[in-house]
Amino acid sequence: MEKRYQVFISSTFQDLQTERQRVSEVLLRAGCFPVGMEQFPAADEEQFEFIKRVIDQSDYYILISAGRYGSIHPETGLSYTEMEYDYAVERGKPIIRLLHKDPFKTLIGESIEPTDEGRAKLLAFQRKLQEKRLVAFWGSSSELQLEATLALGEIQRNKPALGWIRPNTQQIESNELQSNSLDTQTLAREIGYQNLRSQIVPNRMRLSHNSIKSTSMFGSALSKFDCDLCNGDTFITIRNANAQREMPCPKCEDEGRV
């Protein structure tokens, strides 16, 4: 059966928005569900705790790295991107690493770390990434898409994940039947009520009524009878030329007898 996979995309954001979009397109063409910070809702909870839950739910993890190290977490001193990567490794997620070929020579402006400290952290992080398998290098958006396509195919072959399977028609119909069916106790109560009603209603109709019998301008007649369930209140029978409807005793209805 055909599967769909959820893939978490991790990267610095402002400098790699176009690249994230290109990788998302690759995933969508492959029948995968890309998720990342673009889909994160505004929440009061600590940001990284939410990110970890999304990584846990994902089948694969893709890291895109270029010339920025990223925002630093105030407690760990690491960038959120590196923390996400470390957590994915800890959880045993299959990872695709897409590294820029030479960011410090070809990237300029806001696409590159402005400080020596930031560059040092980025270089150390990239060395860590290259210690693992499935590392691909890119220099342009088109190269990034090609490398992402090749790496995705390889990781799906070598590390198949659980994924999502769309239920077939028979499964859907079976689930609907189960959800719409009554449980045994409910069914027994319904049968008992119908049996009781079949015995009581004819008796009601034989009772004399002295309360109300009137005809409206529409030709309907309202009749009130003493209720023989509680021996106290009344029920109403509405008759006209086309239909007959019986309204239950309000007291019995409130107390759950009908």
C-alpha cells in the first residue's frame, strides 16, 4: 500500500526561505508532508518543546545549512538549528544533511555570519554534520533540489519509515459501521422501550379524555390524556388529515421513562 511520509525541514529561516520552499516542492512531488517553522502555531509554551514533539511525529529529518549559524538558545548556547539536529539524532530519526559547498566565498550580506564567533560556531557545526552519512553539497537552488531528490530516494530505500497509509474504501465503511452501531446495553434498552410502548399506547387511546379537545383553523385536533406511566401528568395526541403525532408526558420525559 502506498505510504505518505512526514518530513521535518530544519534550517536557519531568514536567509534560506527560498531554499526551504524548493525542498518543500521536492517533498510534495514525492508524496510527502513537509513540516517546519512555517507551520508552527503561535503558542505560549517554550518553543523548543513544541519543536521536539513535531520531530517525534516526523518520519524523516532534513537539515539545510548555508552561511548562518542561527538564533542562539539562551540556556544552551547552541543555535535552535543545532539543537533540533541533536534531538533528531538522539531520537534515531533518518537524517538528510544538505550543506552549502562554500558559503564564506560565495554568499554575501545577511546570508553570512557577521561575526568571527558566529562563523566559528557554524564551521564547528558543519564539521559535526559531515561526520555522519547522507551528506550532500549544493551551491544553487537547482542543485539543492536535485540533491534533495536523490537523498530522499536513497533514504526511503535504505531506511523505510512507518509513514501514513490512506485507508481504503472497505476500511472506511467498516469504521463508519462501527461508529454508528449501538452498543449492547443501548440496544437492549431501545428494544425494551419499544416493547413497553407497544403495550402502553393502545391503553392510552382507550382512556377517556375530559381535558381538551379542540379544532384549529388548520383542522388539527389536540387531545390530552392522563398518563398511565406516572398516573399524574398528561400527554397530547395531535391529529390532522395527514398525520398523527404523540407528544410524551413532560414528567415522564424529564425523569427518563420515555
